Amino acid sequence: MKISVQKEDFDLGAEVKAISNNSKIGAVASFVGLVRDVQMTLEHYPGMTERAIEKIVGEAKSRWQVMDCTVIHRYGALQPNDQIVMVAVASGHRGDAFDACEFIMDYLKTQAPFWKKEQTAEGARWVEAKTSDDKAAERWK
Amino acid sequence: MKVKVLYFASLREKIGKDAEEIELPVGAATVAALRSHLRGRGGAYENSFSEKILLRAAVNQDMVPPTAAVKAGDEVAFFPPVTGG
């Protein structure tokens, strides 16, 4: 299991390959989140961020067969079309891999301490949390 | 008792600092009580910690509800709802 909160970009292909090296694994589901057409800065709470992601992954492991998993979330300055976040889950079968991957993303959105500040023509503004994200996380309860 | 309080994102900007030590009065032993103590400091604190503002809190780096206990030496963080991912 790998959890990384980093400034640097990541290579999804390399990360997927790294968790596929086991003949019992039949499925790897992955997700990549991208910056839309804005410049932004991502702030986080060092220490708590890693801890929160570990808890989310632990919860996913208790619900589905997760044989390996990688979560990478970037912080700092990001440009349009940059990669922000990736989740990859390796499992025996696709159902568990898909569900665990989506669950981890939904919980990341509401539980991991990251905040986006967008640079717009009118100046910088903090992005407000969406109730749709809370609803997405709640449906797993 | 003393606790370390951290602020993040828009809250950090409104308060004008990212961390401080707070001496809590006897009886203020929950996150809600600490929040109310901070609101009572007036100025930027009064607006930032107003009951109308939606804030989340963490004690020792775990997200907690307002009823959570706070004890001497704890690291208590306040921040707006998160927007990562």
C-alpha cells in the first residue's frame, strides 16, 4: 500500500504496474482527477492528510477485497489540465476494485484535509465544499 | 490548560496566523467550548468563529464532532469543509 502527498506529478502507468505484480490480482481499477481550466493552489494539513487517507483506505479494505492500493494527492501550485489525484486499487475481481476505488475517492473529497484556492480574473477565491460531495460519500453508509 | 490551535485555508487568512497557543478557561473542555472561547476574543475571531460559519475541527489530527473532548497539550485544528480530490 502506498500513500503519498506530494508536490510532484505522478505516472499512472508506472503506479498501476507497481501494484499489478502478483498473479492473484485479476483487476486494477484506477481514477485520475485533473485540474479544469483554472490555475489553483492546494493547501493541506501535513500529518493529518496522510493519516486521513490511511483511515479511508483501511475502511475500504474492511469492505472489499483490496490486495494492493496506491493513493497519490498533490498540493501546491497546479495549472489547467494538471493531474491532482490518483487512486488505484488491485483486487481479485473487478467489482471490488471498482467499488473500493470509487469509495476512496468519495471519502477523500469529504474527509481528507485539502483546500483549493482558484486564481480567477476577479482575483483568488477559496473553493466552497459541495453538498453533492457529501451526498456521494453518504451513499456508502 | 494550554492547547495548540491551528487554522487552515480561508480561516487562516481571516485570523492572520496559522497557529497559536491558547490558554483555555476551566470548564472549556470540548471543541465547541474552545470555538466559543475563540469567538469571544472579538475582532476577526468573532466573525470567523460565528455560529453562521460552517467549520470542521480535528483533535490530534482526527476529524471530530463539536462535542469531542479537548485536553491539555492537544493539537486542535479548525478549518472550512474540505475541497480536495
